Amino acid sequence: MSVAPWSASPVEPMFVDGAALEYACYGPPPGKAPTVVMLHEGLGCIALWRNFPQQVADATGMGVFVYSRQGYGHSDPATLPRAMDFMTREALVVLPDVLTQIGFRRGILLGHSDGATIAAIYAGSVSDHRVRGLILMAPHFFTEPGGLARIARARREFDSDDMSSRMGKYHHDPTATFHGWADAWLDPRFADWNVAEVIDYLRIPVLAIQGREDQFGTLAQIREIESRSYAPVDIKILEDCGHAPHIEQTEKTLETVAEFVCRLERIEAAGSNPADFKHAR
């Protein structure tokens, strides 16, 4: 399998599991530095990360890779309705191929919302020693009534206002993108969805970031990581912040990410045990 060209504006998409996926790369390629692989939220895509990938590359000196999952941005459309295990499938079927295609050698998975869940599922399910750290922003491990209510409200708003036209600036088919996400989360079968077991198998340092006013999930998601993880866990709760820390509190989020990454690199350089991560400040 050929390695996808490392470029901020690649000419061709990458092909994974039969689908064309748009992607972009920032900073040094995997052969020159570790790589941060960023996984977007349930309504995200490359463009909706805004300047954050470049900022992470600048702040850490690492390469940063981002892509739009199938059904998002200008990647190929997804088959709908989504299966109830769509995040697990993304983690175990699609992400391994993505990492192979970019020539991933060593680095960190950084996910937001659904992307954070996908990152955690991968790290807790796949024995991949190339992944040395995990950054989870507003992760979901189980459904919560308040979060489901907020998604239901968003679906009503989408069907009654100009949300489709706003999303059309970023997604090829905003209606399919929105309903592919919302209809899966609001399917009655999804009410019992819970993947928190993957936390039990994490063996790498974890940074969890959440806004205290997150409208899609409570701090119970973060407490689940704290109570179940055998690996070192750093927690950052941001005040005056909702579901998107990298947008609502960019400076604090970037500072927290950079400190975590640099500390992890010091541990790596010293050949220390990851269990010493907490003491390496």
C-alpha cells in the first residue's frame, strides 16, 4: 500500500474501505517527527477544525494529520442509516488503514466528541505500540438523557431553520451528514449504548478535556475515565466552555495540549516508564 502524500492541500483523497476521504497534513511528516492524528466530532470535518491543527503543529513541533470521515465534509457519502456500532467500526476498521496509509510511526490520537470516543476505542482495543498518548476532548462513553435531549432539540432546529444551509458551507450533503449523526444517536436502540469498558484496557497516558457547560455530556464522562483507567490520566475542566474547547477556549486548550505532549516527549526521551508520567511535570 502506498503512503498518502503529506500535504496541507493534497491533490487526491485517500481511499479507505472503498471510500474516498479528504485529508490534510501539517508540520513535519511521520518520518521526521511524531504525529498527532485528529478525529473530529459527530458533525465535524477538516474545515471545522479551523486553525487548530496548524496551531497544534506549531505548539508541539509534531506533525498533525486530519481527515473527514465517510459522510462528512467532502469525503464520500456514508451508507445510512448508520449501524449502532458505527464508532466502534470506525475505530477498528477504518482508523487502522488510515494510520497505515500515512506511514504512522509514533504519536498521539486526539479526538473531539465522537472522535474522542473513536480514539479511546482504538487505544483500548488495539495493541498498537506506536500510539503513545491519548487526548480526549468532550468524549462520550455512554448516553445521558440530557445529551440525547440536546440532540433531539438540534434535530428539530435542523428541520425548521437554516442550519442546513450553514452546514452546507462545510459538508457536501449537509442533510445526510446531520441525520446520519442525529438519527443514530436518537435511535431507541442507542439508549443503552455504552463503550466505557475500553477505558479498562488503556495503557498509555490520557489527557481528558471538557467544558464545564458542555451541553452534550456531563462530567460523569470524565469521572468514568478517572475511576476506571489504570493508565495515568490528566483532567482539564474549562470554565465558561461548552462542547468545543478548541473553539470556545482555544488558548487554554492549546496550552493544555502542548504541555501534555511535551511532557510525554520528555518521558519518551528519557526512556522512563509511562507510569511515571504524573511525576514528570
